Amino acid sequence: MAKNITIRRIVPNIYSDNMARSKEFYIDFLGMELAMDMGWILTFTSEENRTAQVSVFENTRKEPPDNTAIFLSVEVSDVEALYQKAKKQVWEIVYPLTDEPWGVRRFFVKDPNGVTINILMHL
């Protein structure tokens, strides 16, 4: 790696067929803020950590977006509360709340674009 180069952030990009539902997931469920809305791209940030971001692009192609290879991890302060919120808001939980032997408590939930989100906290 070249010296004097600093990586300041890495932003995952997701394609969406339903931008309104994406806003609902990232704002109402995850509690992120909408930092940028240009209609065709939404960027969400954490209020506490502005470099924790995800961007959602409107799918303008005729074919379905292939978000299946994308897998995001989001570390939170209270995974149990978010798990209960996911159930209450009827988001698809694809891996139940589990204490893993390597010291994390986590669950997997699908966002409205088919992306698996690993919601976790360290024990």
C-alpha cells in the first residue's frame, strides 16, 4: 500500500427497487439519519459516527438488482432492543438473536432490497 494514503471511510452501495421502503428501514428501523437525498441516491449516516454510512441507489436498470452478495455488519449498543424492534416492525429475520462463542450477540435481518444485515454487539 502506498505510504501517506489514509482510508477515511468505506461506504457500501446497495441498489433498490423501492427507495421509500429503504428510507423506512435505514431511518425508522436502524435509526440512521438521511444525510443526502438526490432522488436517485440516498446516503444514510450514524448520528454518533458520521463516517458510518450506507448509500442506496435507485435501480434504473430493467433487471432485478443483485444485492445478494452484499453483506453488511452494523455494531449497535443494544442488540436486544433492535431485535425486538425488527420483530415488531415485521422485518425478515434470517438468523435469530444468538450469543456466539467468539464474544458477540447478533442477528441477521433483510433490508427491503434483499441485503442481509448482521446486527451485533460485543458481549
